[in-house]
Amino acid sequence: MPRLVLLGAVFLVGVMGVGCSSSSGSSPSISAVHWVLDEPPAGSQLRITGYIGSSSCNSFDRVDVEESDSAVDVQVLVRFNGAEACTADMRMQAITVELKNPLATRELTGCQPIETTPGVVDPEGCLRIEPGMPR
């Protein structure tokens, strides 16, 4: 449980820094955000949860997927509306990603991993599985 609280706090600070600490008159922007696998990859389908952020400032925009023979890069993109003040809630979005080909042994990238300990990158990277949103 302490790890979950720490992850939430670290991520919230990151989201607030990306979107909600903007200066007056900020224009809307789109940024890639953290996501996690909800279950092990199966065939050509990935079930992920995107960390969207503040419900008053951020909204899910889209998922961009780039596939090569050696890797699959998944970017969850969020639109920040340019507001000066945002609520401190953390919205999450359940997303099903359809790949052109099964993930198989290709590297999975793009999850924007969160450092649970400053300076220490999670060795599981984008393959970390955290059961997420009910479907």
C-alpha cells in the first residue's frame, strides 16, 4: 500500500508539473503520459490503463502506436486545456490497443515509467503488470 501511495504522489506531482503549473494565458497542449499493462499481452491486443490526470484540466486525446520488427511504441496522449488551477484527482482511462501483429518478443516502449525511487528505473519497464480499470 505505501508503494501505491508513493506512486500516486510521484505521478500527481509529475502531472501537475506538466499541466497545472502553467503560467497565465497558457494554450492547450498535448503530452504523452504514463500507462501500465492491465494484464499480460495476449496476441495482438494490449490492455492498458493511461494516467490521464486532473479531471478539470486534462482529457484523453488518443493513443499513437508505432510498430517495427523489434519494438512496439505506445504513447497515451492527453490534452491539457491551459487552465491555471486544476483539481488534484487522478483520472485513469482503460484502453485496448490493437496491434498489427502480436507483440511476441518485440520490446514494448512508451509507458513513461515512474521512478519509485529517484534515479532508479523500474527493471520491468513497460512490461510491469498492474491490474487496472474494470472492463
